[in-house]
Amino acid sequence: MTMQELAQAVAAGRVQGFEAISLEGGFYVLQVRLAEGLRPVRNEGGQVLHLRSTTQVREVLRDWASLPCELVQHCAHDEICAAHPTAVQPLRVPLSLEPRE
């Protein structure tokens, strides 16, 4: 979903919220939560949008600060080493999209 498609989906009331997925190396990718599931936010070239900070996440989503956003961080060590016999749920923390002073 491009930023233009995202704006149209928000205007149509289809967007339930956002997820900022924390990746190893200090990157974040955005997913849009829709009734039909999650969709990644892509740049105009079709590549998944990579952001360098939560500040950038806030800047990209500033027009939709009223929608909920969660910072999601998976446990990479447990995923790689398969340390748990059951799936480990990712850490989910509410992320305010209000601009920081």
C-alpha cells in the first residue's frame, strides 16, 4: 500500500491502526491494520518503506495521529534459536503519533 493508497483508505474509514515493526539494525517498517488484515506501507517504487527511528514513524503518519499505533518488537534470539517449545508473542507497546517537541 503506497502513501496515496493509505490516504484513500484512511479517508474511506478502512484503516483501524498501524504497526511499526522494529527490525534488527535499527529499522522500522510500517504495516496498516485493515479489517481484512495487515498490509505493508510501500514507497512509490513498490519497495517496503524502511524508517530509521520512531521520530520518522511519527513524521510519516502525522496526518493520522488520531489512529492507534503499536510498536512491535519480535524476539529475534528466540526465533533464530527456537528456544521455546511454543511461539513467543512479540512485545507490543502503544506508540503515540503526536509530534514531540
